[in-house]
Amino acid sequence: MQPIDQFGTATPTESSPVTRVDAGMIVVDSAGDDAGKVSAVQAPGTNVRPDTAAGVAEVLMGTGYLRIDGTGALSNDTYASGEQIADIAGGEPGTVRLNVRRDELHRATS
């Protein structure tokens, strides 16, 4: 069982998958569709607030998160929590596979 922080978020006691992700890695969703490229990585417990709605931002800060540059002309950036990472494959540039569809990711507000 993991400890719970003041926001009701489980704080990881083991290494988070977020810590194995680097900027520039390709991101694919649970269906294998391209979700974009990692532009920023924040470890669990960060004080760096993501550019998203209150409440969501605190959860992302607790679990750690990836900021993903969106794909397509009308896409905006999204955030994936550490809990949404299914697996990470090494290589150049490496791939992050999510356990959710890209339309389930939290959208950046700007």
C-alpha cells in the first residue's frame, strides 16, 4: 500500500516509470496511435505546476507527469500522469506506451 498525500494522491514508494522517460521520446496511446513527443518530464512530488485545470494539476504533480507535444494541425499539448504509462521501450529516441487513448489525456490550457 502506498502513502496518501494531502491531495488524496498515492505517493509512490517504488520507482515511478516517469523517471525512465526523457524529453524527445515518442508517445503512443493504448491503441498504438501516435500521441506526440515528450517535451518535458516531472518526477512524482514535483513543485512544477502543469498548465492545466486546478485539481488535475495537483494529481499530476503527485504522480509525476509528461508534457506531450500534440500531433496534427489542431492539436494542443497534453499531459500524461505516471499512472498512465504502460511501458517504456529504449532505443533512439525511445517510445513511451500509454495505457489510455490520447483523447483521454489532460489538455494543456495554453
